[in-house]
Amino acid sequence: MNPSTLIGMIASTVLLVVVLFFTSADPSLFLDIPSLLVVLVGTMAATFISYPLREVVRIFGLIGTVMRNERLYTKNDMEDLISISKVWISGDIRAVERELDKTSNPYLKTGVQLVIDLTPEQDVVELMQWRISRLRAKEHAEAQLFRVMASYAPAFGMVGTLIGLVNLMFLLGDGDMTAIGRQMAIALMTTFYGVLLANLIFKPVAVKLERRTEQRVVLMNMIMQGVAMMAQKRSPSFMRETLNSFMMQYDDEINDGKRRDRSPATRDGASS
């Protein structure tokens, strides 16, 4: 499981348990099935209306993606590029194809195969940039799906609140405090569930998917630069240093300068 997702889940659960334990005489009062159903069913219904079925059914798979500790094999892809480049410079096409078969990254395979087929460098770069744009658009739409759900959940929380208040108005004249309290609970709990689901599940999942896309796009840009240098028949050592600098600059920008700089000896060891 993704460590940060696990920490967030544990922290949110502990927070809710502690708050309910110390502030409520009966924590079970915060479990109201009708209120929860109003928010969940309403949110899902609006989502089905807004999106095609094939996109909505991917919700659970995307949540699984957020839960997994997905690794980007940046170093492996870099080494594969450099290894293939060494063989490419030697001019042995069959050896290049054998090295390419060992690669598991389809994006890298596509770029290298185009170079082997003597496709002009500009055409190779344009195709790879198009693949990046397509991935960015696809995954942005996936993240946007959860942002839309995050906007629907509080809205249906307010719908439940209005239902509870309307019923409450009809019961005020009867003076049945039990029924009045029940309707008041529904009125308040639907808003509670709507805000909770929006800010603890839907929005965090959207942010995590967007962050995942950023990392994948950076890796694809690195591969594209490596393939372009391979098409130019740049030396493998030059390619290694360029790609290492590319990734280190990315790390510094992402971490806002807080990343510890590696010593020259460490960098030399990494590039050897």
C-alpha cells in the first residue's frame, strides 16, 4: 500500500474516533444510514448522469491505483536507454532489437523502434509528445471525475438537510420530540457526510491522481529526450549525464530546494 495513503487513512480515522469519543455522549449517533445513503446514492446518480458508463465504472480501479505503492522505474528506463544507445552506435540493428525486447516500458519501446526504422528525429519527437499529451488529457479527466464527485457530495448533503428540515416543520405541531430529534439528526448528518466524503476521499484522490500524472509525464519527457539524443547518435556517457541532470533538476523543483544535494562522489558513483 502507498505509505502516504496509509498514513492519511490512519490519521483521519484516529481523528474522527478521538473527536467523537470526547465530544459525544453516544458516538453511535453519528452513524445514520439514511443520511449516508442520501449522499452516496445521490452523488453516484449525478456522476452517472454526468459521465459515460465506461468512465464511471473505473472509479474503483482508480481508487485502487491511489492505494497501491506504484513505482516509476526511472533508473531502470534510463539504464535501458543508455544500454540500447551503446549498441545503436555500433550499428548492429539486430542487437538493438534484442536489447529492446528486454525493455518493459512501451513508451520507450515505441520511441526506440521509430529510431531503428530511421524515422526523422522531428517526427519521432512529435509522436512522443502527442503520446504525452494524450496521457495527460486522459489522466486529467480521471482526476476531474473525483473533483466533480467532491462538488456533488456536499450538494446532496444539503438536499438531505432540506429533507430533514421540511419533515421537521410538519412534526413541530405534534410535539413528538423523538420524531423531531430524528428529523433533525437526518438534517445535520447528511451535511456532515457530504463534507466528510468530499474532503476526506474525493478531493484527496483527485490530488493524488494529478500528482501521479505529473510524475509520469516527467518520466516520459526524460525518455523522449533520451530517444532524441539516441537519434542524434550522441555518446552514451553524454546521454547518462544529461538524463541524470534532467531528473535531479526535476527533484529540486518538486521539493522546492529542500532535497539534500548528493556529494560529488555519490553522483560520480551513480553515473558510473
